[in-house]
Amino acid sequence: MKRTLWFVMFLTTSFFCLYAGNENDSLLTVLDKVISERQVYTDKKKAVIKDLKLKKVQQKTLEDLFRLNAEIIQQYGTFVCDSAEQYIQENIEIAKSLNDKEHLLESRLQLAFVYSLSGLFVQANDIYKSIQCHSLPDYLKAIYCWNNIRYYENLIKYTDDERFSSEYIVKKEAYRDTVMSILPEKSDEYLKEKAIKLQENGRVREAIPILTKIYNKEKPDTHGYAMMSMGLSRANRLVGNLDVEEKYLILAAITDTKLAVKENEALLSLAVKLYHKGDINRAYNYIKVALDDAIFYNSRFKNTVIARIHPIIENTYLYRLEQQKQNLRFYILLVSLFAIALAITLYFTYKQTKAVSRARKNLKVMNEELVALNKNLDEANLIKEKYIGYFMNQCAVYINKLDEYRRNVNRKIKTGQIDELHKTSSRPFEKELEELYLNFDKAFLKLYPNFVEEFNALLKPEEQYQPEKERLNTELRIFALMRLGIVDVGQIAVFLHYSVQTIYNYKSKVKRMSILEGNHFEEEVKKLGSLSQK
């Protein structure tokens, strides 16, 4: 019997949770639609206020004007606090002109209430201190207490500091006791305060039936309906009925949005709840709307509260968005790789085993041939560079020998040897030197055909060289030798038959013409040109 009873209770609870979850999903969809149309509701609110303002010129007495302003204030009270303050100040002046103390007190209490909503707590407190609560008529005394209750509720949220909140709670509950002593015990206002008092004392389950009874009396799409939805939401949160809490929060947010209530607490609370629940996208959208409403209402208090929460939700939202992008890229890559792998698998399955084996053998042969070819190319390049060095060295030695031979012949002639020998030995060797340089230029440009073009790219446009075909000038020849690895200035001077200082002068001249710094220029020259494959 007990097992059966537990089973029935389990099924009932599961069904209730499932129903509540489905109902909340539907309500969230409605809320999303209402939020997407919120500009329509805002425009309707503006139209109502505009019509009320147009009626001001029709008012015949200050009393009528005071009452009309009161209607405008009621519209602005949860819409734009600055405008509400403006009309309250106008009513204060009217009350002074009428010498009506009750109107004046009522307007000042309204002003203090708006101040507390907008975050001007010091100004609101100054007004409350200037009013003697015990001397007020009962209906104003009740307003005084309710305003102070809301004042301390907002102050607790604004300060968000446990060092002060306990003191504020005591004062808030003292005002609740006062207002309950004024109200008739059977009135809905009294029962609301009683239910909240029960919650504060930990007797939440006793409060829920009271709040539910009052909630059922309220008409949908009214401010009272939204307020009672918020009350039931809080009560269900305290007893752990989280799905029911969410339901009433959604209903309150829908109602507030339809009524263009910019002092909107429900949507902010719902955003926080959905964030902790893991619905980051909706939480981010709702917190943005709540922030827009707070800015529209111009509430410093609400902006401060949202500013504590908004970055947390936004950062989580952006992180989640980035994770989704990364996951999407990963899945696209995975699918692409899978498709490629599938295509390759089908291709190789289609081919016969012999064909695959033959292709592998051919590939192996081709790889071996490629390795051999690369080896030959490396050897050829090495031989070319060594050959050039050898060629230059032999030519220089040859010219030096010729010069020495000429000097010997001259000495013989001076000692009286044959005149014809003297003529032969006295022949200048500039021709051999020019031939050596010509052969060097041709050999070098054959190996590095793009050297001059790439060298000019390192110079300023107006300083670039235009040598004869297959010839290098002295400056180009110096850096050609450096390109071949001959960096010793002494060796370069010997080969070109210049002094070491002359070589330095040429190098300095070219570096000044370069678009690069000196050291960088020489390093870049050593990298110029690619070996010709011819």
C-alpha cells in the first residue's frame, strides 16, 4: 500500500513538473513575442500621455489641473521618472497656490517615492524626515509607510552590503507594522502586508494561499496583476517551487512589457534566473532589454543593480557564442574529413589490388629518382660554386705571373738583352685583365641571371644600375664576389686590382644608395639570385 502511494505521488509530481515546464516554455515564447513588439506598447503609452497633456488647456480650475496632472504622474511614474518629477513639482506649486496642505503632502510623498525609484535616496530621505508621520491623516500615513517600505527595499538592493541591510530591514518592517495597524484587517492591502510579514517570519506556506486569493481577483494586463505575480513568484522561490516561481515571473514580465512599465523588476529577475538555469541566450536578451528600460526610465538605482549582473551574463553569453562557433567549425571540419575519407575509401575499394600495388611500386621508384635528382642538383651547385672560386683564383694567379714575367723581361732588357724580347715583354696586361673580368661576368650572370635586377630592387629608384648586357660594373662586381662568399676585402682588392681603401669606398657609396641600412644591405645581397638550372 505504501509503495503504491509513493508511486502515485511520484507520478503526480513528475506530471506536475512536466506540465509546469511545458507551460513555462509556452509563456517564454509569448514573452519573446511581446518583447519584440515592445515599441508598439511604448508608442501606445506615449499616445495616452499626449492625450492627457492636450487636455490641460481645457481645465478651468487649479483643482482640475491638479487632478489631471495626477493622472499624468500616474502614467509617468513607471515610464519616465524625470517627467514624473516635473509634473509632481508642478502639482506642488498648484497645492501651494490652493493652500491645500493635503495636496501638498501627497505631492511631496510622490516626489520622495520617485526619488527612491530613480536612486536619489538622500533627497527622498530628506523629504521623509521633513514630514511628521503621526500628524498625517490615515490614507496619507499609509502612503508614507508604503513609500518608506519601497525606499528601504530599493536601498537594500542598491547598497548590496550586509553591514547595512539588517538595519534597513528592521526599519522597513517597522513601517510595515505601522501601515498594518492603520489598514482594515479584511482589506486586500492589509492581507498583502500580512502575507509578506508571514514570509519574513519564515511562514511562507501560510502566505501563498493569501497571495493566491488576491491574485485571482486581479484582472490580467493590469499593474496590480503584475505586482501580485511578482509576490507569488517570490513566495514560491522561498519554498523551492522553482518552476512555479519562473511561471509567475514570466507573467509579470509579460504584463509589465504590455503596460510599457520601464521600472521593470520582473524581467531583470527572470534574466538572472534563466542565467542560473543555463538558458544563456534568453538571459542575455532579457538583461539587455531590462538595461534599455532602466536607461529609458533614467533610474540610477536600477542601472547600478543591472550593472552588477549584466557583465556576468554578457561574458558568459559571448563565451558560449564563441564555443558554439568553435564547435560548428569543428563539426564542419569533421564532416569534411569524413566525406573525403569516404570518397577515398570508395575510390580505393573500386580499384583492384594489383593496380594499387603497381602504383605503390611506381611511386617508390619515382621517389628514389627524385632523391637521386636532388642529390645530383646539390652536387652540381656545389661544383659550380667551387669552379667559380677556382676560376677566379687561377685567373688572378695567372695575371700576377704575367706581371712578374713582364718585370723580369724588363730587367733583362735593361741588362742589354734582345730588343724584340723587350718589345714583347713590355706589352701591357690590361687586355688579359679585361678578358678575365668579362669571363667572370658571363660566368656569374649565367649562374645568377636575376642578380642585377634583384640588386637594383635594394637601391633607390634614381640610383639603380643599368650595365651593359652580360657585363657588371665595378660596384656590381664587388657585391657579386660577396654573393659568391668572398667577403674578405683584401681578397676582393687583389682580384679587382684595387687598393683595400678603394673597395671600402665603393661599398660605402653603394650602401648610401640603398633603401636598407648598411648591415642589412650586405646580408640581403648574400641572399640575392637563384641558381640557373641551365
